[in-house]
Amino acid sequence: MRPIGFFSALAGVCCGTGIFPGLRRNSSWRVVWHLVLMSLLCSSLIGLRVCGELRRAWAGAAERCVAEFGPRLRFSAAGARPERDPERPRFIALPKSGLLVYTAEAAKIDFPAEALSVNDYLVVWSRRFLAVAVRLDANKWDVQLMLPGPRTVVRRLERDGIPAFFNGELAGNTPAGSWPFSDVPPIDVTWLLRTIGTIFIVSWFLGEWFGIFMAGVFCTGVFAIFSRISGAARLRGLTGLEYWRIGVYAGFPGMLIGAVAEALDLPFLTYMMVYVPALVIYWLPAALACSAEPPPPGEGNSPEV
């Protein structure tokens, strides 16, 4: 029997259970490839909304930065400096709950009230260093601080330790150096922010795709292992791998509906809240459709996998 392709499988599982006896005979590699394609389709549907929102957010951030810092950044051995008011410290809101902190020549950062509670990441721009701090949970932050050299300092800090860490670096805990920027021409701020936004969008998309793919692998794998332990797959005349393959395809309608719900930003509905119940509900009739079919010649006594 010829293997069933991706689009035929997707159309078939969305129309009923009649296609599952054929899908059980697709190779495991083909099933994984179909899950990769389905994850790409779902992340693309979600991306129709999210990527547009991110693009507009980074365009807005570029406008704010131009208004505050001027249209270009200038470089020298003292580091990157804005054209407009290079001696004045300031804060700029960044997309997705971020905050840009420009220290100028200040020896201390006076963080805004609740900045470390409401922001998910910080970019600290100083003559002495450039740092990125990312929130890991309610109290833990991962900090990467880049110094001339190039040198990098990596720290895992409590929230209350963030100000002291940056203020110590500004006060000279680490000896200052000269940046290798003497020959770097000025950079357009709008281009820089939009480039960063594009990288942010691509990173989000890859993360979303990988998350959807791994959710499919994990959920179907866990349920397939339980079915093997309980003997449910054997009772339906299926090997462990066949039962898993059916589960992957049984999750396709839930993946599609979950992605649409996420794309429409429906209240109280997330991708996983739709995918998992749909997978569990549809897997049983899909398996029953296979168990009702007599096995082809030579497969009646296939060993359990």
C-alpha cells in the first residue's frame, strides 16, 4: 500500500476516521515529518497575528528611539553614543515588556518603580558595557554583560540583586577598556531597531514551531506509553508504534483548531487547552476504526513494538 501524503492525511483526519487504517502503515519517519509540517502550519497561522503585532511594536520602538536618541548612533573607542543628548540618562520601553536603560555617564542606575516586576527583559547601555538581563521566573534573572575585549560576564541573580550588580559595574568593579569601534561608521537607528525586530520575530517563530512540535511528541508519546503499559493498544490489535502513529494524526484537528483559536486571540482559550482534549477525544474512535479492520496478509501476528 502506498504511503499517504501530508495533505491527504490532514484532509482525511478532518473528515472522519476512515483514513486511519491507512495512516497506521505510514513509516514512523514519515509520521514525524508530517508532525513537523503540521507544526509549521500551526505556527504560521498563529504568526499571522503575532508577527504583525511584533512588527508594529518594533516599528514603534524605532520611532521612540529616534525621538530620544536622534537618527544615528556614533561609535568610538568610548563605545556607542547617541547623536542627541549623549550625556542624559533615560529609559525607553521596548516591545514584549522590555526596557532599554541608557546610563550615559551616570555611576548609578535609578530604576523606575516596579521596573524589575513588570518587565521581562532589560537592555542596559553604558559606555563601560552592554548588558541584557532576562527574567527566568518571578525572582530569578539571567544576566549577560559584554565588556570591551571582548569579554562577557554571565550571572544568575535574584531580582533584588540586579540594581547592585549594575551599579557595581558602573562604579568600576570591572576595569574599563576601549571598544574596537574606531572605524565603525554611524548606524541608522531605525534600521538597527527594525533589524533587531526581525531577529526577534524569527526567533519567536522558531520557538513557537519547536514548542508545538515538542508538545505533539510529548503528549502522544506519554499516552502511547500508558496504552502499552495498560494493554489498550494490544486489545485493539495494534502495535505500540501503530498506536502512536494514529495518535499523532488524531491530534491534527486539535492542532489546527488550537492554532486558529490562538491566532484569533480568543479569550480563555490557548493552543494547549484545545489541543490536548481534542487529541484524547479523537484518539479513541481513530483506534477503533483501525481495530475494526482485519490486518493485511502477513501482519496479523506482527510483534508488539
